[in-house]
Amino acid sequence: MEQQIRRVVTLVVGWTLIAIGVVGLFLPFLQGILLILLGLYLLSRESELARRWFERGRRRFPRVDARLKQWRRWWRQRLGRSAREEDIDPDR
């Protein structure tokens, strides 16, 4: 039951971030691309379609992907977290 609630919350938050990101593409004070990427990252944990989109973006923009991996390692070191199995492998 708890896993289903977590899945629903992840999907709702992911799609909300994407919707706000699309609006942010047209408004100068919102970072639309950033919100869309965050939403896709969340959705990629629960949705196969979003996972494919996320992976396609990682292949298309390898420099951005390398920078995101670097930031992720930095945050994990600061927070003392190790990579979890359910996360997308950062070394792909």
C-alpha cells in the first residue's frame, strides 16, 4: 500500500513539475527547462515512457549528462547517501 501511495505521489509531482515547466518556458521568472528535467527525472523512476525520454536526452546531450552526474555525486557525498538500486544508474 505504501509503495502505491509513493508511486502516485511521484507521478503527480512529476507531471506537476512538467506542467509548471511548460508554463515557465513562456514566463521569464520561471526556469522552465529545469522544472521539466526535474519532472522527467521523477517520472523516469515510475514510467517507462518517461524513462525512455530521459535516456534519449542523456544520449543527445552528453555534456549536460556529465554535469548532472557530477552534481549528483557531489550532493550524495554531502548528504552521505549511497546510490540506491531504484535510482537510475548515474554511470550509464
